Amino acid sequence: MKFETRAIHVGQEPDSETGAVMPPIYATSTFAQIRPGETRGYDYTRSGNPNFTRLGETLASLEGGAYATVFGNGMAAITAVLSTFSSGDLVLAEENVYGCTFRIFAQVFDKFGLRVRYVDFADPALYGTIAEERPALVWLESPTNPMLKILDIAAISSEAAKVGSPVLVDNTFASPFFQRPLELGATLSLSSTTKYVNGHSDCLGGVVVTNDADWNEKMVFAQKAVGLNPSPFDTWLIQRGLKTLALRMRQHHENALEIATRLNLAPSVTWVRHPFHSSHPHVEVARRQMSGGSGIVTFELDADLDATIAFVSGLEIFALAESLGGIESLIDHPASMTHASIPRSEREKVGIHDGLVRLSVGIENVEDLLADLDQALGKAGLPSFPSSG
């Protein structure tokens, strides 16, 4: 079956007892056992629930993996992976990571002796760091948050395989519709299913997908032992959102690419990034490993902090909010919002300056979105952009 069909049918067979086409929410904390130790497959929701099973089956299929473990949110999925390491282990991480990923490395797991070294994995000359360090894990994001760097997952995974280092790719920005890291050689594909996978900004979730049986056992153990499980209701909502993933992602991509094209012509914009825009420095890699560029646009205004804040605060359709991937459009100022936990020196080293803005482009009419951006530029005293490309 093709992607769109699997998103609707895998893990979504009608309920066996009632025939309900939409499987129910199993809102229970515990399950009756037949006799001590003999269950019908479930004993306690922290260690498993039919809604978790169904969503995991769907996500494993869409990511091209054998196993998927679902979690309460993206950070819970990250915690599950990091909880498998020991004091002294080293993670080689892409230097431009999500702010909360940086924070959990620096403020939580550093206390337990987990070491992290940051590398610019967009530079092939630095791939040799993997052989030099032989890390316990190579941690990648592609596209990265918020700079939209595109990393060559296949090439990096090949280098890591030579020394037996597993590779994790945070696939949140691309979604499995546009990119499948396991098919490119990664060991683990991690996503915040809060974002594009659910797509409606109404619940939290996370997932780790793998073809490695040992890693699957580690994730299942972490879900239960560390208490990282989601709620049955949230997994049901994410399952419902998945059904329209393909339709939504096509529109996100189309709208975002059009907005990037227009912004690229604006005199008030220094540069703009979208993975499939011709101006992107890694566009060839993006088009090789992704089937679409997704719905995030990052750009830098030729403006000071006050004008930038006036711009992001002056929009009417774009909501000023953290998160991304919903059907509605959002705008984020990374330096003061999603990446504020990263010290200024570290932020600016990877390009996160005060004029940087990140758009999560929704599926509204693109001309309405462009008009909203235009009027906000005017409010901030910045030159507008041409009405057509």
C-alpha cells in the first residue's frame, strides 16, 4: 500500500468487538488479568495500551521501520534515548539543535556524566570526527531548528557505521511524508508527533522508530520504567491527525515555498531559507533525501531587535507562538522564545541573531498569509516585498 493508504488503514482496523470503524479510546489505567501473570496483552497503561499499539504500528509503517515506541511528548522521546547511556559516554551532536535538546544535554544529563560534543555536520570535512571519537551516539536534526540546515543523513550514517556508532535523526521538521531517515541508514528516527504528525496543535506526543530489536527493547523499557508514556486520548488524536498527513504536508510545502520566494525579494530581508528554495546552500542534498521541503521558513530581517519584535507582534493571521506543524500559521522569534535557553554566544555562533524569524506556514490561503506578512512589515516600519514573484 502507498503512504496515504497506510496512514489511514495500518493499525486502524475496525474494532474487533463492536465493528466500530474508528477504534475507541481505551481510557483505563489498568486491565483485568485472566489469572495472576496471564493477561490479554495489557496489564497497566504505563506499560502499554491498545491506543499506543495502534499508533506505533502506523508510525512504524510510515517511517519504514519495524518498531515504534510512542511517548508523552518529543522531550520524553529524547529522554528515553538519553536514559540508555552511562556516565562517560559521548554524544556527537549537530551544533544547531532544538533549544530544549541543548538544555536537556547541558542541564540534566551533564550532571550524570553524559558528555556532548557539538559538530557542524553540514561540513563533510568534519565527518572524520566520528571515527576519531567513536561516540555512543551521533545526534542529528535535518532540517535543523531553526536554521534549516540539511545534513547528508546517508553519508553521515555510512561514516558512523564504520565504527559501530548508532545514528539518531530528529525528523520532526520533515515528517515521514517527506523524509524517512531509517531508509537513509539512520538507526533511530525520532519525532515530536505534537507537530506535523498530529498537525492540529491540540495534544502532545513523541515517537522513536527503529529497525534494531535491541534499541526497541530499550525504548519499551524506558517508556515503562521512566514513566514516559503518552495518554490514550492524545495517541487517539495523533492517530486521527495522521490520516490527513499527506494532504496537509503537500499544502504546507506549497505555501512555504511561495512565501520563501516572495520574502527572498524583500528589501527588508537579508536572507531566507526553505529546503527546496534554490537559494538554500544545501538544496541539492535536500532534493536528494527529501521528497518535499515541508512548511518551515526561516529568514533574517535587516532590522534591530525592536523592529523585529514589532514585526512578529504585529501579525494578525500568524499567531506569535512556540511549536510548529499545525494547520494554522505561527511565527516564532527563536532568540527570545524557542532557543532562549541557549546562551547568546552559542546561539549567535550558529546564526541565531536577534533579527532571525521562523515561520511555521499553515494551510491557509497563501495570498492571505503574504498580505499579513506585508502589513506587519509596514507596522514595524520596514519595507514591504513585491506582491508577486
